[in-house]
Amino acid sequence: MIKIAIVDDNSFLINAIKEKLSFFEDIKVKFSADNGAELLKKLKENHTIDLILIDIEMPVMNGIEATLLIKQKYPHIKIIMLTAFDNDENILNAIKAGADGYLLKEVKATDLKQGILDTLNGGATMTPSVAMKTLKLFRNPIILEDTTDESNKLTVREIEVLEQLSKGIKYSNIADNLCLSTNTVRKHVENIYGKLQVHNKLEAVEKAKNNKLIS
């Protein structure tokens, strides 16, 4: 029996993943968690888990931060990032943190199971589009951080949130548009304000436009 844990701050998506895995009698979901911090707490109580399916963008502690800690404390546990987006920064950071695979949430049930089996057998499962991006990134490495350049301080996701904010879209609708929770959107907005050194949405949008972060 393959023992799985699922980590995502969206309960609807957790249930969707559980439904996909319910077709397979040799896979059992032992528990789920809303964020990385809760996952670590549950692993402390029960770390006889074979593999974790974990989202990247979550409040409190995101999937990449959690992966880094889990690989240090429980190196026997395999980890597949299961996310809605395949942007370059997430892929590289996930690999650096020690993730064993990277699949998109739209993956079919049979492909998800095969990815789990491949990972447990020592492989590195990836959605084809992610695998192609990974090859390109290693062939043409990019600098993700440059503290002297305002534009590189914001992550891809933060810029996406900022673009939506500039259009006057409410947090709840931004969450729906980007497949996030409202709390995660709020956290991104807090990070944006801090990085741009502004105090409100109007200042953030104006500064972002002046620095050509958004159109």
C-alpha cells in the first residue's frame, strides 16, 4: 500500500486529488494539510509516509519552504510538487529544494498514479511542458534575483496578482482567476507592498507601472 499525504490550501483541490487517487486500491491518502507548517506538524506525529503531493503557493509556509525542511528531516519521503502553474522560478526553486517531481494539477488520474510509481522507483516525474522548460532553463540559466533591479524583486506570481489589482479586481476574484485562496492573495499583496515600499494599492500600481512591471 502506497501511503500519500496531500498539501494544498484549497480544500476543493484536495478533494479533487483524492477523487483521482480513489480509483487505485494500492494508494491510500493518510492525511491532508492546508500548508507546509501544518504538514510538518502532522509528519512529526506520523512520518510513515511514502510520498507527498504538495502545492507551491500557500499561506504560512509554502510548498518549496516545506520541501526543503522535509528533505532535511525525512529524506526517505518522496515529494511531488502538484501545482497549477509551470513558471520558471517555481520550477528552479522546487528543484533546488529537493523536489522529486513536478506535475500540474490538471494531470489525469492514470498519469498521476504513474508519476507516483515512477517517483517511488527513483525517477523524476514531470509534466511534459515542465520537462521542456527545465531543459531550457539548464541550457540557458537565468538570474532569478537581482536586488539592484526593482523588477526582479517581485516573483512571477506577485506580478500576476499586481496586474489583477491594477484592473480593480477584488481579492476573492483574483483568487478564483489564479486558482489561489483569498488568504494567499492577501499574503502576496503584503509581500508586494513590502518589496515596492508602498502602503496601498494605488501606490503599488503606480510604482509598478513606472518601473514597467505591469502595463
